Amino acid sequence: MKFPPQFLLILATLLWGGNFVIGRAVAGDIPPITLAFLRWCVAFIVFLPLAYSRTKREWHMIKNNWPAVIIMALTGVACFNTLVYIGLHYTTSINASLMNSSTPIIIYILSFVFLKERLSKFQIVGTALSLTGVLFIISGGSIQSLLSFSFNKGDLIVLFAVFCWAVYSLLVKQFAGQLPGYSTFLVTIALGALMLLPFTIYELLTTSVAIVWSPSTICAILYVGIVASIIAFLSWNTGVVALGANKASIYLNFIPLFSAIFAVIFLNEELLLSQIIGGIAVICGVVISNRKK
């Protein structure tokens, strides 16, 4: 059965929205680095049969771009979700998902700084508006917090995670013609899990958070490892191929919407006015910056 690309893109953002809520829900049952490590172990086991033969054929392409693949594994696999799960110990899933929406803006900034790409007037206005929205979210709408720089450390950790994802996305964009998608994804999963292994061992030996092997914890690991990683990834890629990257990127704005709905329903999180105003500013900034004329 063939699904419309719009449906696949919305499905992917729905599943990614659930990832933020799951990470927050099991914060007290499993340490964050361990959760990230188990996520990618599950994802590798599931994805290996799907991409193994393709990876063997395309290995020479990965080998020729080895430094980029390592950095992609570090930023997109090892760092991004790990930092998100750490940040979710200190902030809400709504805040985390709202700041994740600023990813395109950070990509524009990095492209301007490192690749010397010129920003259009829409990108400049959109960037300013989105960054204002991010500041509004992490400050809780308090001018006093902005003046005293007393931000929630969980928000700042998630913001750094978004920076890592922006670096990863930029590399994916730069090496799109040189690196095959599925094979590179499989290799970066394996490398990212290996990078996380020593930190996971250290965390398990030193943390005060013991793993609670309950049905909910196991389901959470399976969700983030299979649903949020493999199913969402395949749905997103299929939709992007059909509609194009520019049109598809707008759909990322559904992530905070779904996260907020799930968080209010399942975690009893309160949707604050500062989150609504900041979220609208972030999303409007992204929409404006994607305008061509």
C-alpha cells in the first residue's frame, strides 16, 4: 500500500514528537546516556537486515568520506539524543520540542559563518524572530531571567543538542551527493553506539538512577529504538524524496505541536503562555526564512 508523502511526513513528526515525551516519562527509570545507548543498539539490530547488503556495495563511498561520517556519528547519533535525554531530566518535553524547531535557523547561521552562504532578508528576519522565541521559552517570558542569565540548565542542554543536530544536518546536506543515505545511517548508528559505550558503562557505575526494568521502560526503549528511529526515518526520507527537502522541512513544525499534545495528555504538563508565544515566534521565524520572494 502506497501512502501519500504528506501523510508520511506528518507520521514522522508525530513519532518524533512522542520521542520527547517518552524521554521525559522514563527520566526517573533509566539514566539518559544508557537510554540513548540502548536506543541505538535496538535501532542497529532492526536496521542491519534492511541495509546490510546495500552497505557492502556502497562501502567504498563511506570509506572515501570517513572523517565526515565520524563527525555525523558524533553529532547526530552520539550527542543529539543523549543531550536531549539529559536535558529532559531538568526541563519539560514541551520546552525541548519547541527549541528543536529552531534547527533550520541554526543551520542558516552555521551556513553563513562556515560556508559563507549569503542570507536573504527573509532568513535574517526569520532568524531574529526564531531566536527571540527561543530566548522567550528558556527565560519563561521573564525579563529578569534574561538580565540575570538564570536559565533552566535543561533548556541550555537541549539547545546545545539542537546545535549538534544542526551540524549533523549541515553535513548531510553537504555530502548528499557523496554519501548513500541508508548505508551511512547504518554506519553512523554503529559508530555512535560505540562512542556512547564507555560513557554508558561509567554512568551505570556512578549514577544514583538505577534502571527499572518495568514493561513501560522496555516499551520506551523499543519505541525510541524502532518507532522513533527506524519507522520515522524511513517515513521521513520517503516523503522528502517525493516532495523535496524545502517543502518537507515545513512539516518539522508539527513536532512541538504533537509533543505538547502528548505531554499535556500523558504527563500532565502545563502549557504555559511563554511557551505558546515563544513557540509561535520560533515557527513563524522558520516559515518566514523559507520564503523565496
